[in-house]
Amino acid sequence: MEVLERVKDYASRKVIEQIIALLRRVDDHRILQMLSLAKRLTNDQEVKGAIDRVREFIKTDHPAKQLFYRIINYLPYENSVKIFWTLFNNAWFVGGKKRDAFEEEHGYRPPFVLILSPTMRCNLRCKGCYTLGYGRKYELEYEVVDRILRECEDLGIYFVTVLGGEPLMYPHLFRMIEEHPDIFFQVYTNGTLVTKETAKRFNELGNVLVVISIEGEEEETDSWRGKGVYRRIMNAFDHLREAEVLIGTSSTVTRQNVERVSSYEFVDRMIELGSFVLNYFLYIPVNGMADFSLMVTPEQRDLLRRRVIAIRNTRPVFVMDFWNDGPYVEGCIAAGRRYFHINAKGDIEPCVYTHIAVDNIHNTTIAQALNSRLFRAIRARQPHNPNHLRPCMIIDNPHILREIIAETKPYFTHPGAEEIYTEKKELMDEYAARWGELAERIWREEYRDGKRVVEYWPEEEGAKVAFCGSIGSAE
């Protein structure tokens, strides 16, 4: 098999051969065998601990086990191998060893993920889009993108999320995925340009998850993205599912749609359409046209948090709640701690919402940019708050980001990006204070030593709250 030809270490090769063979016919016993083998590919105790937790899920009827079977039974065998090779072997095991070696030599660690926006061109003009202020003409030449990806592989970064604009408008999208078969790509798309032909191409490549943006049902989605978009998205789901492409969904959560996109009916519908991953991103007013009326209220943010916990307890889908998941990653992950962003102009930003930079990829390397004065200043302050339900330096701790800007003097990467740090800073402080008051109460009542001790379940399926017996009752 092609992937094995790239394995130089004999012992690793034999382990990978066994895992690939087990993927042909999967049952509980074989999954446990694969997990035992996987532990032999890493010395990272954190990764080994994660594998042990997965083993416990497999021994029960936890939805995580059901999700594993959903994926295995859906993907063609060859694509299951490609996902194992890129997402697990390379991103976790091989990449982890490279990141360890770099950190030992240089004193700082490359992140797990790169977010790359190779183009700002887009066929839609969605309300509240964080990229609106960039303009639509910027695009990275393929030679630059190719160099970025080669640098990623050298640093041990094998997980690359592709944003835009609209990635399917980037003329070299399929080429970059094909020419970097060791990387796992996550492509976020509005879905309107997904055809049977593009779906087939994604299937042929295999090392990719296609994430469709959707803001609820037809009314919510079309009001955000434009009339008729929802129906085109439904066609995209059909094309990708028929081509057996790994599918995810992403929702921008606002005051208007939070109830809908966090409902169990919506989640079940996404699973029915073929989604294996659900991503929730709060609307953040960073595009130079801030609309604070779109931001979720503190109570709505907590509603999303509680419902995501319930979804994880009952539905076979992987869910990421970007802000409320702060406790799982101990706060902010920007500025290279876990990820960073390169935009279509080449500006190297701490995250996709933090539109400041001191470096541009045309003039530096990724390794150098990760050690910039801006990135160092952010990492030195992480976590930005001891309450990890308040992780963000934009909306939860805006005074910290203003302090960093004053200290490092970055440039703003699009017109108007500075407004939330200048004329609208009082509104940001007010929002942070309102969420902070509720978040502090939740932190006291539901968390111990940074770990959640309360479980939530769907209202229609029983008790709303249960305490985790292994940790003890909250006071």
C-alpha cells in the first residue's frame, strides 16, 4: 500500500500494517486491538491517555462508539486508511514526535493545526461574516501555499483547515490536497459550489473532511446567507453523501438562531444528512461593521454549552463548541499554542478572529512567525482567565488584547478591524462583564479543579442534570 512506502521506521511500519489490516473488517474486538497497537506509535502520555479513554467508550454503548462505527461503515476502505494515515498517524503520532523535537531544540512548540485562507473570493455575501473587511480580491499564489504546507510538514503540523472566502473558488484547492497526501485537510465551504464532480474529486483524494456552513433550517440559513442557499446546501449534502465523502457542518451562532442550531431536532437532521462533525462558532463583531445585537446573550451562551454536553452524551456525532470548550483545552489556543491563521494576503494572525499581525508569510517562515513578539506576548498571558469558561481575549478578556496591542504594536489586517479596540471598547467590556458574572457562577457550581462535575441530558430523555459520580457532588 502506498502509505506504507513512506514509513521509514521498521517497528512503526509493522504496527501500521496491522492496523490497516484490521480496518478491513471492524468489530469491538478489532477496535480494541487497533487502539492497543496505536499506543505503540507514541510516547506522549497525553495521547496515550486519550486512547485509553476511547477504549472505555468502546467497551460501552457510548455515542462515541456509535460514531466510530458510523464512519467506518460509511467510508470506502481505501479512504478509511487515508483518514487513519493523515488524521491519526501523522497528525498525532508522527507530528507529535516532530513537534517534540522542535520544542526541545528551540524552546517553543509548533501547534497542532494551521488555519489557511488561500483566497478571499466568495460567491456569497453573508451577514456578519468575519472576513467582510478583507475585501474580495486577495489570493495566495500556489507556490506560496505549497511552501506553507511543506513547512507545516517539517514542523509536524499535519492538520490544515482551509477557509476563505469560499475555498472552492480557489483554483488550486484540489491540487494542494493531492500534492500533500500526508496532511489531513478540513475544508469549510458554503456548499453552493459543490457538484457531483467536486464531490467525486473529494472522494478520490480521501484525506479531507468537507464542512458545510449552515445556520439552521431554511429560514435562518437564507436570512444569513441569501435566498435559495439552503436548498443548494441540501444538494451539496446529497452529492457528498452519494460520493461517500466525510462530511461535517458548521454554524455561526447568533442571538436569532441559537435555539434552532442547538436543538436536538436540528442535530438529528444533520446526522441524517450525513454529518459526522458539528462545529459551533459564536458570532464575533470583528469585521469592522460590528453588530452587537447579533451576539448571543450570556444566558444563550450557557444554553448552548449545556445542550452541547447533552448532545455529546446522546448523539453519535463529534461536537466542537469553540468558546464553551475552553475547559477542555485550558483556555485560549491562539497564537500557535494549538493553532494560528494565515489569511489570503499572507498575514499571519493569532486566530481567525484576531485581525492583527506583525508578520507576513511572504517575508518570513512559519517557524519564525511562531516566535514573533506578538505570538510570544499572547502565549505568555495564556490562559487569559483562570475561569476557562472565559477563554477568549476578544470577547471575554478584551482588556488583555488591548494591552497586547499596545505592547507589540501590530498592524490591523483589514480596514475597520480596530473599532472594537477603540471606539467600541466600552461595549466589548460591557459584554465581557455580563458573561463573566454568569460564567463565574457556573464555574463555582459545576467545575472542580477545571474539570466539569455536572452532566446534562436532553430534556425529553430524563433528568436535566446529573452529577458525575466519579468526582462527587457539587455543592
